[in-house]
Amino acid sequence: MEMSDGISRFRLEGHQNAQEVLLSGSFNNWRTSGMAMQKSKNGWEVKLKLVPGRYEYKFIVDGTWMRDLENLQKLNDTYGDFNSVYFKPNVSFTIERDAKKKNGKYLVCGVVST
């Protein structure tokens, strides 16, 4: 979901016959308007600029709420289903090809705060 320019992209595959697909979640206080997704070749997508953090979300396809079945990270909602979860990182890095391994593994250290 994270793009190289820091923008987060949400995608919903399929649903080509849908008239309207919206994205709603904790990033917009679960509003049901104003976050319209654009039809793409294989489904629907929308790009958002989000600050680092954890976000819960669902798609609304022609008025029907649905979680992101391609995303295995989920939390119980209060309606007997699940919300999909997206973590926007605050740091991205690449391990160089010639980086030294210790015991066949890379060691990555850091501080995590919530």
C-alpha cells in the first residue's frame, strides 16, 4: 500500500460492475462521503497522504460495507465482523545487497512507540 513518494494507495480488486466504491476508516472518522475511489483496470483505487500510524478501514461498494479480503491484518469491529488494518510506517529503509549478515540473518534495531 505504501508508494515510493510516501502516499498510501488503497486498492479493491474486482467489482467492475459497481456504480460507486468509497473508502472509509479511522483516517476520516468513518465518514461515508468524500472518499470516492477511482475505477482502474482491475478494480478500484484511491491514493491518500496519511501521517504515520495505525488505521482501520473498510470499503463501501454500492452502499454495502466490506473489509479488504486481500489484507490479512484485521481487528474485530463492534458489529460482528472485522475492520481491515493498515500500518503507515514512519521509517522506510532498504538493506543493501552487500550488507553483512550475522549468523545468516540481518539485525534491525529501533524504537517503537504507540
